[in-house]
Amino acid sequence: MPKKNKGLQRGKSIPPFQLDSVDEKAYSNSDFLGRPLLIYFLRGTF
């Protein structure tokens, strides 16, 4: 039985969200409208 894809379909929009950077500045996906956006999540503590 194939795995069910839980990701977005190509061409669909992502839901709105906001993340804090390491310098404590808040960024939302709307800040990057019209530009490619890659989000990389690091696991662990620093």
C-alpha cells in the first residue's frame, strides 16, 4: 500500500505562518511573496 502524501500539491499555497530567527526577528511567509522560500529546520539545542 503506497504512503499517503500529506504535503502540499504542486502549485498550491502554503498556510500563513510566522517564525522567529536566531536574532529574535519575526518573519512570516508573506514577507517573501513572489520570491522562492526555503525553510530549513535544525533539530537539537544550541
